Amino acid sequence: ALRLATGAFVLGWKVDSVFFDDESRYALKLGPIRLRDSSSVLDDAARPSRTLMLYDRESSPSCKRVREMLNLLDITYEVRPCFEDTETEYPVPFLVDPNADSTIVGDD
């Protein structure tokens, strides 16, 4: 929902289509409704077919940089919080890209 609210401020932003229960296409899911959006500025940029997964801590400055960059690039991602008192298998931020079958550790 945050993306939908901030998307209106992106140059050239518009809603392309509204549809129901089609998991095969990239879209913002709001309950049973799915919105597919675009921007004329980002027409040449390829959209990921599957959502990126970001493991992060809310209080971490490096995690904040990654979240801000993903938002600036208009990339849809899902956040998996890693709490301060729990051990994680990987250092955070840790970004998983199922489209390229790759992972990125850190904020560089």
C-alpha cells in the first residue's frame, strides 16, 4: 500500500490494469485485487517477474540504505524482519533475487 501511495509522486506513474487472482503476473496485491502499474520514465526498465525478498533490521542504517534504493528504483520487494535478539544465518541486509537465482549481502 505504501508503494501505491508513493507511486503517485513518481513522474509518469499510472495504473496499467486491475485484475483478480492472477499470480502469474507481477502486480501489487491489495486483498483480492491486484494492480499493475508503470511509469513512462521506467518504460525501458525490466520489471521482475517474482518479488525480491529483503531480510533486514529496522534499526540498521545499512538496511535503510537498501530499502531506500529499492524504493527509488521502484522495485517491489518483501521484507522479512530479523530482530535484534535473534541469530540469523546471514548478516543483514540480505537480498534474495529469485529471478536471477542470486543473493546480495550488505549495502554496497
